[in-house]
Amino acid sequence: MYGLLRKRKISAVFSMGGYAAGPVVMAALAARKPVVVMEPNAVPGFTNRRIGSLVTRALVTFPETSRYFPRGRTEVTGLPVRQEFFSLPSKQPEDVFSVFMTGGSQGSRTLNRAARESWPLFRQADFPIRFVLQTGQPEFEALLAAFSESKLHGEVKPFITDMPAAFAEADLVICRSGAGAVAELAAAGKPSVLVPFPFAADDHQLRNAQAFEGAGAARLVPDRELTGAKLFDLITALARDRQSLERMGSAARQLAHPGAAARAAQILEEVAQ
């Protein structure tokens, strides 16, 4: 790897962390090449923690992450997010409360189960809700049948390609709290209920959710506590408290960082020179 860096005449290395980045970053440090890392989570991953004291610049999403890197070498740039999320108009209140729930592209058993358990409760309460659930492929057919039986308004899909559109239609987003998810919530200014994946490396999803909840942008529910009844209570309470939803959305927007990609590129060019 060291020889490859010399052969390619690499001037600087940019790393998003992760185990795959380790050998490249170590080779760059051995070759005395500047290293710029982007750490999108509230707590850095293993690689970024190990080389944190040696990096030239660290680009972070949460201010508290700066403590893992040398003073004076960090900048809060945020994680690059598609412009469509920043351009979403504010959702105007309607008689029907719209919820978008997603466990990511593969879906989440916990979120899927809680959604399914909640549907009879919404139906029994005759609560005016529109429920959109991205299930992932494995549980799609069973959940589609259950949702059809509930007679609620909305959609159940295995995968959603136009995420900005799904965000735009939602009064509330319920999802995991990976770096990409929380960055999109911030860019869109959406109130959320965050359910951290309990087996994420270094429990970084919990730290991300805690940062959002601490800023007033989200409600945090541990994975083990999310049931259909809990989901029903959360959604109905928030739907009846529009002021809280507006405050959460505004707080989320304050955590957004437009122009993150351009700033990261600018910093990389600076250190390379």
C-alpha cells in the first residue's frame, strides 16, 4: 500500500473510517501524507479513534465529536446530503396525520413488528392517520396483507426510491439513527422518533439519537422498548401537539449542514497543497 501511494503520487488521503480504510490511512501516515477524515457519527469508529491524534483535519457532524481529535484540527462540516432534502417545503398541518416509517433498505424486524401491532390500535381508535412503511423485501408480503386488513390509509412498500418525496409527505419520521438517516432528517427539518439499532458498532446509533434528542430534534426509543402500544401512544401524543412537532423540526434543521461536500473537497485541496 505504501508503494502504491508513492507510485500514484498521492498528495493527500480522505477517509470515511471503517476497517477497510485502516491500511490505506496507516500507509499514508507512514508516508507522511496528510490525512483528512470525515466522521459522521457522534462517536468515531474504531479506525478513526485509533488514528485520531495523527490526522491533519477531522470533519465532524456533531460538535461533541471534536474531543476525539487534536484541538484546532476539527471542523463541523456535517455529512454530504442530497440537495433535494434541503429543498423540501415545510409540511402544512392536515386533518390526517402522516407517518413515514423505515428501517432502512433491508427493513427492520423491530420497526415492522411495532407497526403491525399498532395498526389495529389506530383502527380501533378511529385515528386519522396515513401510514407509509418501508418494510424491506423479506417481510413485505406478510405486512402488506396485514396492512390491507387494517383498512388504514397509506402504503406498504418493500423499498422506496424517492426518499425526499417520502419525507416531504410526512408529519413525522420514525427510523433508525445511522449517520445518513439523521443527516437527512436534519436537512429536511423533520421531527422524528429514533430507534437506534442495538448492535451497531460502538453503539454509534444510540449516540447519534442521544445527540438529536438532546438538541430537541427527536424522541429516542430503545429498540427493546418499541412495541405497537408504545408506537401508538407516541404518534397520537405528537399528532395532538403540533407545537412540539414544529419545535422538533426547527431543532432538526439547526443541525443541518448544507454545502458539506463542497467544504470537504475544499479542505482536502488545501491540505494536499
